[in-house]
Amino acid sequence: MTSTFDLKRAVLLAAIGEGVLSLMDALMKLMSARYPIFEITFLRFLFGGLVAIGIFVANGPVWPSREAMKFHLLRAVFAVGAATTFFYALSVLPLAEAMALSFVAPIFIALLAVVILKERFDARIGIALAIGLCGMLVIVGGKLGQDNSSADPWRGAIAVLVSAFLYALVMVMLRARANKDPLPTIVLIQNVAPAFLLLIPALLVWQPVSWSDLGVFAVIGVLAASGHMLLANAFMRAEAARLAPIHYLVLVWGTLYGYLIFGDIPGLTTLIGAVLIVFGTLLTRRT
């Protein structure tokens, strides 16, 4: 059982972690206008990996077992898929709208927690998923016809759905190993392995990176490693389904960063759709 203190601490850590990763996403959206998706995703994991190596060494290296290595390498593959699809969505959608669409992730987390972690099945999960998808349609539907590239919102929405599912899978898998493997080891594999997986795809589309942009990617790396440490720490202290609703905060963070960095203001359909998705996700909470 999770104590009240541990649960409150886990919620706080997860909330801060979501804010840190949301800022990383905002900076990645900024970079997506200048460089190919595979390149910026590779650089995100490369610099994140350098920071993770520093954390790993500073805490006294604890090498993972063969079982743990296989498990986290599989997580890394899913993490690459989640990152590339989401960063693509950021390149074609406003930040707050992409964040709002990602609200289906907590529903997927609750669903996958039943399948993978054998948590109690609740029929509300199916209802929540249907409501969440309706919210997605409201958000994307409000974008159609606004410009000549009306297919982009749908491509972006599909990319966010794929990303949300893979992200949920990564988080549930994290919960499965969070109390078995040291946090620095988890974060190390989470960042270094994807960098290796993305090396060749990135080289195939590589464009020269300015020194100032390398500085931005270094900041992105720090944010990525820090955010993952915070989330991993949170998932050590509480069940996946209990922490899933904290993902709602990305709309607050996304709206703030979207306004400050890009001047984006979410429209009415975005807010209505986000409310539907949040309501659907609330149904997955356990009493």
C-alpha cells in the first residue's frame, strides 16, 4: 500500500517532472522548425544521455542485470517511437493542442496497467477511452478548414495517439521495474540506448547545427534527464493508475510555454476537447 505521505510526494514529483518535460517539448518544437525530426530526436537523447552518464557515475555505477538490460532496451525502443511521433506532432500542431491531445495517455496507462501490471479491471476504462477519443475529435475538428494544409491536424492527431500509447507503455514498464533497478541506471539506459538507435536515421537527414542551437540541445538534455529522474522517482512511490491524472498538468504547462515562446493561445475547441479528455481520464481513477 502507498502511504499518504508517499502518495503526496509522488504527485509533487510527477507534477514537477511533467513541467520540466513540457519545457523540453516546447524547446523541441522550436528546433523542429530548423532541423529534421530524426536529427532533433537524436540530439535530444544524445545530450540527455551525457547528463544521464554524469548522474550514473556520480551515484556510484550499478550495472544492470541481463534481465534488466533486455527490459529497458525494449523500453528504449518504445521511447524512440513515442518521442519521434510526438515531436512530429509538435511540428504541425500548436503546443497547447498537442499537449491536450496527449491527455489520452493516462487512459492508456490505466488500460495497460490492467494488462501488464495485473491491476484490477474496471469497465470505466473503456468508457473513458471513448470519451477521450471524442475529445480528440473536437480538438482536431476545430482545426480543419482553417488553412490549406487541413490534413496536417489529422496527421498530427494520429501521431499524438501513437505517441500517447507508446508513452503509456513506457511509463507502465517503468512502474514494473522502478522498485527493482536503481534510478540512475534506469535513466541512463532510457537516454543512451535511444541515441544509438537513432544515430543512423539522424545521419541520413543530417543538417549542420549552429553553436547556439547546440546550446539549446544541451539545455534540452538536462531537462530530459531531470524530468525522467523525477518521474521515475514518482513511479517508485505510487501506482501507475494513481499518477496517470497528473498528466493533465501538461495543458497548463503547454499553454504557458506556448504563449511565452510561440505566442499561441488555445482556442475554445481545444479547451472543450481537453475537458472531455480530462473527464474521461478521471473515470479511470480508483477509489
